[in-house]
Amino acid sequence: MKKKAHIIKEVEAGSIAEELELTPGDKLISINGKEIKDVFDYHFLIKDEELTVLVEKPDGEEWELEIEKEYDEDLGIAFEEGLMDEYRSCRNKCIFCFIDQMPPGMRDTLYFKDDDARLSFLQGNYVTLTNMSQEDIDRILFYKLSPINISVHTTNEELRCKMLHNRFAGSSLDKMKQLKDGGISMNGQIVLCKGWNDGDELEKTIHDLAAFLPELQSVSVVPVGLTKFRDKLQKLEKFTKEDAIKVLEIIHRWQNIFLTHYQTRFIYAGDEWYITAGLPIPEADSYEGYPQIENGVGLIRSFQDDFEEALAEITGDNRRKNISIATGVLAAPYITKWSDQLMEKFPGVKITVYTIINHFFGNDITVAGLLTGTDIIEQLKGKELGDVLLVPDVLLRNGETVLLDDITVDEIENALQTTIRIVQSDGKSFINTILD
């Protein structure tokens, strides 16, 4: 049987690998005689101070290299496959899956559904546990991989099977107990679907998840995102203001219970619930360090506090600037408020906030991160954009310069005949980008 080989993509200058004359295109075969399944095996095996590394050169010649190094010293190698293994795709057909709600004709990578626990540890992705074997669980326990982010949705096993369209989805939650018993830190997520896992079902889920404290450190509750491309999918309803108020009542009541018994709020509501309910965003203390900010939990509060602190530290002046900002429906009122505060301190700075309606995915999609180049161009064409147009960094993924609809930042600049600057999602960067 042919040994698994991992193609080297880059060799760091001045590294051990460069000293040993390893080059891109070489293949790593084994370390200390052990085959490397994925990136976790690799990082575990290179911890040894004495290594025997087997490498295959492009001409097929094999080099066996003896290495002496410090315990934490890296070899200086990057591989073509980040995981050093194939990515695992999701086997579920969740009723709320956003990927199933995308139109045809987009780039292939946008249709890939990952459900790989290794990406949960490396990138913070959420996994359903349905794709994990006992061997996978054992490896997580052996390598002490934490935290693992879990898409729970409901602890009602029958309901979970229906929501995920997977007959094993209910029993897969048993793996959470193994992770807890093994001391693995976890975070949870509940995507709430009206008439499915809300109300009494949400109450049950929150109650059941308390059994996983303290290893389960936090759980977020976020509303399902519904695009206009749901013709052949399970019918789901949009949450109303009254619905959002009821959801928040449940979450706040449980937060008080958890605070009393566990000294943590544990369960957190996404910002969208407060906006839909017409209620103020809670103070920073309510988010206990923002463990779920990547899920849109406390993002507005964090931004606002950061903005106000940064604004208080600077002195206004008479500099003149003409700035425009494009953002989504959800954030627009807040961006407008912060812009007004900044203009009050800097009278010569003019800021125009443009609210971009998401026609591409449908008007019910209101977050800035799902805006497309098409909508930005169509809705800003011919508008007064000033010296520069600011767009949030959540429009882009992994350092790319292309939006969801394959339109690049350069193409938007050309179409609108303006200069675009990308703004990081924090208050201080917002101020600095405008004033710089």
C-alpha cells in the first residue's frame, strides 16, 4: 500500500527545513517512522527534540533526515493542503442550511458544506457531530483539542433528526458527553427556526445543555437566515417583533438562573434579536468577554464601546474630508449614529451612510457580511461618494478581494469611479479609517 505523502508548498527562510535543503514540491512521508494522517499528527510528532524525517524528492529519491532541535521549534514547512487531509463535507440536509439557499452559478467553493471537527479547532467552524466517528472523538481526546464548536440546535433527539434530515443526528449528541468527560472545552450554537425549535423546545434545549457546564462554556441563539431561493426547501417563517421579544424573555430568564447557580450567563442572544424586538443592546458586562462575538453576539456593543472610548481620546479639529460608507440594513442605523457623533467632533468631515438592500439574496437578509458587489454597484451608481467609499471587512473572506458574487473590490472601484477602503469591524479602526 502506497504511503500517504504531503506535498510541501512553502519552506520558511532560515528554518530547519531550508537548512536541510527541502524545497516546494518535496513530499513528507513520515516522522519517526509514523505516517501522518493530518495536521494534528504532524504538529504532535514534531514536538520531539530528535526526529527522523522521511522525504521524497520530485525525482522519486527518498531522503532520511536526522534532526535535533528544541522542543517547541518548528520545521518551517507549509503544505499544499492546510489540513494535510481531505476536508469532510456535511452529510446533513438541514432545513435552515444557508448553502442550500444560494442561487446556481456561483463559484464552487461556496457550495461546499464543511462539517469537519478539525476546522472547528483551527478556524472556529461549528460542527454537528454527525460526521464524526469514534476514532475522531478518540483523537480529539488524545490531542486535547479545544475548543470544539458544536451546532446543537435542539436536544430533542427526534426533532434534531428532522431538522438535520439525518437519522443519526439525535444520538450524535452523545459525543458531547464524551468530550465533556475528557475535559474538552466546547461552545454551542442554536439556529432558531420559528415553529420548530423555539418556545418550549428552546426551554428544553437550554435546560439540557446546563448538564455540560463548565466544559460547555457558552451557547448562542441566532435566528435562521432566509434567502429568496427557498422554492423547493422546507417552508420557514420570518421571526416578528413579538417573536423576538418572547425569545429574549426566555434567554434573559435563563441567564438569571445560570448567574445564580453557575456565575455565568452561559446562553446569549444574537444582536439581531434585540434589533428585531426594538430593545436596547445590553451592556458589555452582559457578554462576559464576548465568547460568541463571531456569531454576531455582542458585536454592536463591542463596536460602540470601542468607538466611544477611541472618540473620547482624540481632539477634534477642522480637517476636511468627504467620506461615504456602504453597509447592510441591520447595521445602518448604528453606523449612522456613530458617524453623526464623529462629525459633531470634526465639523469639516462629511460622512454619508448608504444602506444597501440585499436584492441578490432577498430583502430579509440584512447583515452586511452577505452583501454582494452587484447590489453595491447598482445602488450606488451615480451617487455622491466623496473622496473614498468605505466597506466593512466582513464582505470579504480569508484575505480575498472578491465578494460572494465573484465581483472584486477593483471591479466595484472601476464601476463607481471611486476609491474603496476596507474597514475592520471595531470602533477604533472605524474612526482611524475615516480620519486617516
